[in-house]
Amino acid sequence: MNPRRFLRDLCFVLAGTGLAVWGITRWVAIPWVVLGPSMEPTLRDGDRVLVDLRTLRGRLPRPGDIVVVSWPGDENLVKRVAREPHPGSDPYPASPLATDSQLEPAFVVLGDNPDQSRDSRVFGRVPLHRVRGRVFWRYWPPSRWGSIE
């Protein structure tokens, strides 16, 4: 085998693989590590999950969806979208940190472990553009591998 041809082919394969990984993690799904106990028992500190970046481009987050939100101060948090409170009894007003349009949908996000969670009870509603994606699969640890519902 010609060493030059091998190196050229290797470069093409590595470049193609790198481009595919970049495209997938930019537009399809990204790996994520859950930090802290705020989502226990559903997700534990150190769980590794995949975040779907595409689904929420076609629909709004639904109550029960577990999402990654970039909030506050661009900190990324894993939280569950809560049901909307009854009209007239909303304890989660728009966050004073939000400088976004009042017309943009905003969501209440809560941790499954309320005693250990910083969530909408602390920083208010999260505007749609701050929702990065929906957590859909746990791949680590292997004993808890599977779909997140």
C-alpha cells in the first residue's frame, strides 16, 4: 500500500468524521452530564444523557418534558417543564432578569427534588429561546440505560 495514499485517505476519513460529529452535535443531539441532585430520583448526579436539539424546533415544550435550559446568567440547568398554574394564581411571573419580548412563550421549570433545586421558584419563568433541548435518553450508568419519560 502506498503511504501517501493511506495518509490522504486517513485525512479524508478523519475530516468527514469530524464534520459529521460537528453537524450532529450542532443540530441533532448533544451529550450532557447531569450535575447535582435537583432532578432525583429521575436523574442523578453524574448521569449522562442525550439532549434532542430538533424536537423543540417543531413544537413547544410540554408539561413533563425534561429540558436543558440556559438560565440564569447562561448557566445550563436540567429541569422538568411544569403544568401551567390556574389562571389568576400564577406564582411564577416573568423573571426580572428577562429582557425578552413579552410575546415570547415562557415556561415554569422545576426540579423533581424541590428541596435541592434552583428553578422557577427562584428565577421565574424561562423564555422559549432559553430552552436548549429535550432530554430523551440516559446512556450512563449502564444499569440505568434507556429512554427518559
